[in-house]
Amino acid sequence: MIDQQHQRRPRQDMISGAENGYVLTVADMLDAIHNLPDDAEIIFGTCSHGQPQNFYRFKTRGEKTLAIELG
């Protein structure tokens, strides 16, 4: 269910992980993409070997967890 009370707040151009990890939430994603058109592309950067990371699939990993798998 979408939380209709969540207000989109302006974000910087980047959400960065913390030193000990960062839990990325749906609210974070929505805040980051709220101004983008529906057909905007999402890229995942490169791995440590310099190769592009490509989207493979979404997989539900529990009631409140969605895995974004890269291949």
C-alpha cells in the first residue's frame, strides 16, 4: 500500500551509503525519482572491474523487502 501521507521532499542529486551500510527505502527511491518522466532510464553504474551493472530482475524477499538483482 502506498503511504499517501509521505511528502516528497527535495533531495540532492545523490543518495550515498553510510560507512556501515545504508538501508535504501521505497521512500528514498520515490524522493529521488519524483521529478523524472515515466520513460526515464535508470542505470546502475559499474562494478569494481569497470563493467556496467545491468538490471536482471526484481524479486520479493519478504513482506517488506524487494531485491533488485543485477547481472
